[in-house]
Amino acid sequence: MDSPLTHFLDLLAREAPAVEFERPGLDARLAGAPVSELAALDRDKAVALRVRALLERRRAREAELSALFDTVADLATLRDTDAVLEAIVRRARKLLGTDVAYLTLTDPERGDTYMRVTDGSVSARFQRLRLSMGAGLGGLVAQLAAPYETANYPQDQRFRHTGEIDAGVAEEGIVAILGVPLKLGPQVIGVLYAANRTARPFAREEVTLLSSLAAHAAVAIDNARLLAETRAALRELSAANTAVRQHSDAVERAAEAHDRLADLILRGGDVEELARTVAGILHGPLAVLDADGRPLVAIGDFHPVPAPGPSSGGTGPGLRRGPGSAARGESGSPPRPVADPGSGWETAPGPADVRDGPGAPGTEGLRDAVRGGGLVDAAPGGQAGLLDGLGDVVARSRSLGRAVRDGDLWVSAVGTGTEGLCALVLRSAADLTEADQRIFERAAVVTALLLLSRRNAADAESRVRGELLDELISRPDPANARDRARRLGLDLDRPHVVLVLAGTDDARQRAASWAAAEAAAHGGLSGHRDGREVLLLPGNDPGTAARRAAHDLGAVLRTPVTAGAAGPVTGPAAVRGGYAEAHRCASALLLLGRAGEGAGPADLGFVGLLLGAGRDVGSFVADTLGPVLDYDARRATLLVATLSAYFASGGSPARSAGVLHVHVNTVNQRLDRIGQLLGADWQRPDRVLQIQLALQLHELRESLE
């Protein structure tokens, strides 16, 4: 028979239940064993039970450690902070077998802790709790960085109860709570809890287990945080690299654009070539407007239509600008008339052909479509003006010194002081990058410099041409004039027309610029004399030239311009007489009430015949009206004025009296005196016609003198 000790060892080896350890003592008592033997059995049983309890604790500890290691392994595979926190709380509840587990994190800015994750919770109020430092069990754990547990939190007065915390705990139904700190070194980053809805104490082993889990959890949380920060840093680094690469690309693109613009200027490129280059770089339709808002160049599809002109009162043909099309003009020069075949207005040979200018066929719509500082849209369906009303946008761009956006249009305006030079208008539905804006703004500056350079060169050439024209009119020296003209590329022995333009006093500078551009484009001369602009242009038809000049300059100045013409004249010596005749022709147009028109002597009927060179107008007037003129001169009477009023009133003395503001008897007395001076037949029809003609010529001569 085995000894009792062997039997107890066998029970331990079989991991028998505790009740079986009572059998050896019961069997000995039934067998009538002595008291000493029974006492020895009780001692052996007690030792065996202690060994059994120790083994059970170690097995439980082994299970806990295994579960803890599994938890740590799981946490090590997680990278997302939320997933890590949820895994920690879920494992805590499972390891301790509690009803609820939850985790709060410290908020350094507010100085408290807030509920972050729960597992097993059913109360929304509980899930929104915030615990100030020292408040409740969790606040105390966070404040002191030590674990705390209670078998009955509502009744435990060791903790500082608050209404908010107690209400949340009561709504969740929690009674027993264990809380351990989540620490990184000396810093508490949160609190991990296990709780039951019934009163029960937490064993020391459970506190240790939850503390171990909390220690690993804190590391996992910090690792997840560091990983998130690393990822964020990598994203920022990637974004920074992208930004650096984009900036580098932008700088390279801007440098390339700058090189292309510089090369274009050094090659002597014009405004159209510059605009075409910029439109290609920025991938959009582009227009160049001068200081007055007139389009110099349009590249791409702007669909402009003409607005009513100031003098014509109507609209010209519409214009649809497709990709690559352009309306070209000299830098800063306004629209010029077109050299039509057979018009008598010849175009000088060479690159300055006026057909390349704003007045070229098909560009009238673009030129005249300026309305309120911009163009208007010509797309079918009556769309709103694509470039309409850009005056305010141009002004804002100039004042800010940078490009501004207006809908799908970008505008960059450049000026010097108070003087505007030009504006670039780009159509782009997308936002321009910062680099593209700089390219656009730099292109506007380059365009302004090109226009300013061209204008200065044109002004210098205009002064030289003006001096030559002034010499031809005032003190002609044929040999010297021919030599100077030849150096300017002009042939004064070709037929020329002389134009005198009146009505430009309010815009003299713009009129002079227009005249200079016309002269340069057609191989002629321009100047300012006796308060009027003067042009000497190759051609044979002074009337057509005058009408075109009056119309086109009037459109530019937006005011009626009167143009008198003479010619054709050939040779330097003939220019002086042509100027005098053109000057008289312009004055005659104004006297005849035809301001805003253009005409040559042939267009003025009998007045033109008498205005022409070699006509003895003075003798004709003296032979016809001499006695009346002499009488008025000697006696300071108004017989000539009475005669004019009489004819103007249809031969009615009464109406004449009303015009002259005198009594009708006074008119009759004056008419009697006129009859005595001119003869009784002065009212015969042929004499009346002769007298009326002499009156008009006398008045015309008075105005010309």
C-alpha cells in the first residue's frame, strides 16, 4: 500500500480537484488510525494543498503572461493609433474578464483627461466623460501616476466625486473599478480601466496584469504616434520635394520664357511676335491693348464684334478670331487707313505696309470693338462681352502693380507714373500658377518696354520728318530737301497729296502720334503747323485721302476731324502751294458747315474752283460787290450783311428784318441803297447768282484771312 505522501503527490500530478485531497484522511479515520497518524495526514494534506494552490497560481500567471505576450504581439503589428487603442481596451477586458474596459488620454492643453475608447460600454454620457486631474478614480490615477482600485466606487469616499462623473458612472451601471496609468517615462499619457457592474475587489495579480498591459500599451501608443508623425513627416517631406520640384520647374520655365522674350527683343521682334510667344507659353488667347484700350494685337479666339463708331454711327463687319490669328499694329500707333487699289493713296514699299496695321482688311471689327476699355464678344447667340468693360480691371492692375483676374480673363497693365503704356489680356479658365503670373507680368513689362522703345524711335523719326515738312512749306530748298528725303527713304518727285487736319486741338498729342504713324506707314511726312496737323503722303487722289483721314482720325480721337486736301503735287517746290490750298480747303469746309468731313478742291464745286491756285477771286468779288463793299467801308454800314440776310431769307424783307433785328423799313431803305450802288437790274436772276457767289467768296476770304 502506497504511503499517504505518495498519494498526495499523485493527486498533485493528476491536478486533482481540492476535494480529493480529503480522501486519505477520511480513509484513515474509517480505518481507526491513531491520532498521531491522522495529525500527520492533515499536515501532509495542508502542504499538498499549498503546493496545489501555488501551481494553480503559476498556471494562471503563465496563462496571463501568454495572453499578455499575445496582446503585445498583436499591438506590435498595428500601425494605426485608433486600432492600437481599441486593441488595448479589448484585450484588457478579455484578460481580466470584466464587464467594461475603457481608456482615457491626457489633454495637456486643457489639463484633464478625456474618454478615448470603450469596450462593453452602453452609455453615451459615460463615453463623453472628461475627468479633471484629481477628480474621481481616473483623475487621481492620472494625477499621482499610481494604480487605484475600488470594489464599490459609488460608496468609496477616498475619491473626489463630481456630479458629472458620478452621473456617467451611474448611467453605465459601473460599481467596481480598477485604473492603472499609461506612462512614458515619468509622463502619464492616459489611464487604462477595467470595471464591473457588480461589487468585487480586484486581486493584486489583476492589478499587476493590467499594469503590465498598460506599460506595453503605452509603448504601443507611443510607437503608433511616432509612426503617425513619421508618416506625416514623410508626407510633408514628399510635399516639400514636390513643391521644390515644381518650384524648380517653374524657375526653369520662367528662365526659358525670359530667354525667349529676351532673344525676341534682341532679334528686333515686333509686338505680334511677342504676343504670339507669350500666348504659346501660357497656352491661352492673348490680346495687347494700348494705353487707350485699343487692341494692337489679338492672338487666339476672342470673338470680337464692332461697336458703333463715333463718326459712322453704325457697325462694321464682325470678326471671329481663331487660334493664331492676329490684328497687328505698330507699337503705340492708332488705326491707320487702308491703301485701296485705285484710291489714289499709295503705300510706300517695304515692311511698313499699312495692310499689316490695325486698319488692315478684316481688322476693323477688332479695332472698333473697343467699348469702355475692352472688346465685346461676337460669338453666336448674343453672349456677353468677353472683353467688355476692362477699364476698371486695367486700372486695378496698374494700381496694384500685378496681374489681376476678372472671370476667365487675366489682365496685367504697365505704366510709367501717371501714364499707361499697355495692358496684356489673357484668357484662361484655370488659375495661373505663381510662376505663370510672374511670366505674364514680366511679359507685360517687356511689351511696355518694346512699345516705349518703338514710340521713342518713332518720335525721333517723326521730329526729323516734321522738320523736313516744315522746311518744304516755309523755305523750300529743293536740292537739300531731296537729299534729306532720300536719307529717310522718301521720293519727293513722286506724286503726293497734302492733307491739313482741323479739329484736333483737344487731343493734339494723340493726333500727332496718329499722323506720325500714317506718315511712317505710307512713306510720307507729318508735322504741326498753324494749329493743325499736316500730312504729305504719296498718292494721286486728295479727296479720297482726305475722307479716309477725317474718318480714321475722328474714330481715334472720338471727335469730328475736318480734313482739307490738295494735290497731287510733284517735287519739293510744289509742296508749299499744296499746303496753302489744303489749308484753305479745310477752312472752307468749316465755313460751309461741313465739319467732320474730308474733301479736296474738286469736291467743293464752284468754291473749289475758286480756291484753287491761280484763281483771281479778289477781282471777281471786287467787280461784283465792289461798290457795296466800299460803301460799308467808308460809312460803317451793314449793306453786305443785309444783302446776305436778304438772300438767305428767300428775298423777304420782313424775314430779313427779323434776322438782322431791325425794322422792315430799315431793310427796305438798305435795299434801295444797294440798288443805287449795283444798278437797277441787280435782282435779275443772272445778276442774283453772280452776287450770291461773290458774297460766299467774300465771306470765305474773310474767314481765311
